[in-house]
Amino acid sequence: SLSPLILKGVQTTLFLPFAPFLGALVLGSVLAAMRISSNPVLKSISASYLWFFRGTPLLVQIVFWFNLGLFLPSIELPGLSLSTNSLINPTTAALLGLFLNVSAFMCEIIRGGLISVDRGQTEAALSIGLTPAQSLMRIVLPQAVRVIIPTAGNLAIDLLKSTSLVYVIGTREILGTTQSISAQTFYVIEMLMVASAWYLILVTIASTGQAWIEKHFARGLDVNARQPVGPSM
């Protein structure tokens, strides 16, 4: 279970959810802003994105990106032609599939946190001279964070486990590595137990980190809640 091959698979498993999750925070925030926008075009674009990427299985999306070169052999840019197969290897296909899928769920998590804050607080902030951006950053987001963090943490843990799906396109993460070893040694059950043990270790560490982050932000919110709101005398 501590062989170099398996440790390399663990390293790949830790890498695969990291970049997609950070990217999903950005794209999910943009999509959430579009969802709560009064602009019908932006709302329709965001709703269509969510409809597609939440409505199709993650495994299908990963396999789709991996086989993109079958119907799009090259990507044409002004003065440049790139082979799709050279761009979309198993790792990039996995990252792209995870990123686009998780962004749809992150959008709803962030939107749910934003709308959980009473609209009257935003109106009160605007009435005392704060700009919409200032009211969002100073009033809405600090309160929405306590709703966003637990669900986003659960999504991150689910993403960590979902990396096991990418073994079907040849990515050597934990499951892909143990499956490769079992195909050579015929220790199928033993290798599955090793994979399960590593997933349990990683999820336990992630869950502990999530609990610490939730406690940290909850303490910060309690401190802010005890501070006086009005001007000091």
C-alpha cells in the first residue's frame, strides 16, 4: 500500500480535485451572479449551463472530453492549428470534466448562500451610502459564508471521491493504479481494499479540515456579531 506506484496514484488523486475546485469557485460565483441577476439573458445562460452539466452524468462528460478529437480533430485559431489529441490527454480531459461539472453545483451552493441573507440588510447598507459591491463584500458575503462553507466542503469531498471515475480514460489515480496492479498480480480484492483504505484516509483528513474551517469562520462571525454597530461616543 506504500509502494511508489500507489503513492504516485495518491499524488494524482490529490492533484485532480484541487484545480477544478478552485476554478469552480470562480466560475460558480460568476454563474451565481448571473442566476440572481435581473437580466433575463444572463439568467437564461446560467440556467442552461446548470441544466446541461447537472443533468448529464459526470462519467459521460469525462469520456466526452477525452474523445473530443473524434469529431474535432484540430482546433483552429488565427494563424495557428492545434491537434485536439495533443491538447486533450487523459489528465486534461479529467480536469476539464471535473471543473465544468463541479462549477454547476458550486453555482447553486453560492447562490443559496447569497439568497439566505435577508434582502433588507442589503437595502439598509445601500441606504447608509455603501455601494452594491461594498454591501456585498461587507454585509452579505460574511453572513453567506456560514451557509456556503459546509455545503462547499461536502462538494469538495465528493469531488475527491469522484476522481475515481477518471480511471476509465486511463488516468493513473488511486483506483486506476490499483486496478493496473491487480490486472498483473490478480490480487483484485486486495487492491480494492488498498484503494478503499487510501480514500478513507484522504476523506478523513479532508473532513477534519472542513470541520476546522467551519469552526474558524463561525468564531469570526460570533465576534463580529458582538461588536457594536453604531458609532462610538
